[in-house]
Amino acid sequence: MKKIGRDPVKKHMRKKFPTLKPGDSIARAVKVFKGTTLSAIPVLSNGNFVGELHESDLLKLAVDPTRVSEAKVARSGLAFFAEKVSELMTRHEDTIAPDALVSEAALMMLNDGDAIVPVTEGGKIVGVITRQDIVNRMVK
């Protein structure tokens, strides 16, 4: 097994990846997910990372709200009725620099439960690194 923890993120990040905008429809988001292997897609506003949409966020739309407890409905922000990506996405600003170590990205994923970490430089997203990217390269 290959140890890649001391490698820079830029060595293992994806430079080509799908993105969404906050104003995109949920229908568009579903189509974007259908064409990718990513489990989360970065959401960009004017080229800046503002959050991400997870497959699990979309699963909320498949659940009959009458079968979910009131507490879960409240926590979801009534996601069952979301029409735009902005109403369903996870908002955060956790990013990593291209020269940061892969071990730092992995730690972020473990601590925050993120499946994907946007790689930014000068405030702009230049790539993403995913759990898949890290694990797959460990066995190459």
C-alpha cells in the first residue's frame, strides 16, 4: 500500500469536476449527479466556493415527510420542498490549498464528515480532492 499522506494535495486532486450554482434547480443537480461518480458537488457563486450538495441531501427529497419525525424535518430545513440548490446545499467554507498535505485533507474529511474538499488558490477553486481520490491512490 502506497503512503501518500505527505504528498501535496495538488498531486492527487481532480482539476476537472462538475459544479453547481446556488440558483440551479434540483432537477439540474440530479442530472449532474447522474453524470459523475462524485458523492458531493461543489456549489460556486461567481467562481467562489460557497458550499456543496451531497447525494444524501437529494435523498431527503425521496422521503415522505409524514414518515419522518418533526425534529428531523426541522433539522433538514424542510428540504422536502426544496426547489433550488441553495435550499438544500451544505454551506461551509472549508477549503484546502494545493500545497497542503494529503494527510491534512484526509483529516478534514474525517473530522467534518466531508466527502469532498475544494482546493482553492487566491479565493478561486482550482480543484477538488475526494475520499475516493485518496483511497484509490493508496493502492496504485
